[in-house]
Amino acid sequence: MDNVNLTEDEKYMEEAIRLALLAAERDEVPVGAVCVRVGEIISSAFNTREESKCATHHAEILAIEAACRALGGWRLPGVTLYVTMEPCVMCAGAIINSRIERVVFGARDHRFGAFGSALDVNGAGLNHRPEVVGGVLGDRCAEILSSYFKAKRKKPQET
């Protein structure tokens, strides 16, 4: 896709979408995440729960861990996290604890989303509240997720 007419948020969300599609190719829930600081991608990841057999291997957690390694500390000031689906409570906790400045997500998650859909952790009175922007390329992100789960339902169940 030609990135000439994309906003900065859309440009980085395109990278998160690329990662989500890689996750889908590996039969993982297609969620991708990118950490950006001062206009530079410092880390990126996609879901690996199925491959790793680990419940915490969400794209956001893996991207945050890699960003901490890249920046040499657990605080991530000035970092924006781009993620194709609204973060869950676990990921929202990691975002808050790492002091990520801004979260930009694509598709809303009405079942588990923790930044306004199922609940809003920013209203819980915690010591850090990231700026949150939802719905960036949201239709595309939602379609990727919807297509993935539709295909999963069509596959014969393994015994």
C-alpha cells in the first residue's frame, strides 16, 4: 500500500496490521503491536500464545518487553503503542505499569477491551493514564479478526 496519504498513526497501524497477518499465517489470533518513540519503531510483535503455549504472549506484552530491552528500562516514556485490537485488562496493566504515553488501537473488543469497550482502566484512578485513540484503521483490523475466526469455525475440529 502507498503510505503517502496516511497519517502517522495510520502508517504505524499498517505495520501492526502486517504483523497481525503474519500471526494469522501461523494460526495465531491476528493481533500485531508496534512500539514507536520519536518517530522510530523500537519494537514489534504479534500474538504467539498457541506456539508458545503461554497465556501471556499477547502482541502488546511481547512488544512492551522488547521495548524495555531496547530502551534499557521498565519505564517507556514517550512511547506510543500501536495495536490492531483494543488491549485486554492484562495488556492494559502492562501499558500502565510501563508508563506508555499513548495507545492507538484499531478494532474495538467489546468482550475484553479495557480502554473503553468492556471496561475502561483509565477511569480506575490509577497513577498513570495513557492517552488512548481507538478506531485507527479499525474496519480493516476488525475484518482481519473476523475473517480469521470465520475460517476457524469452518475447519473440522481436531480430536
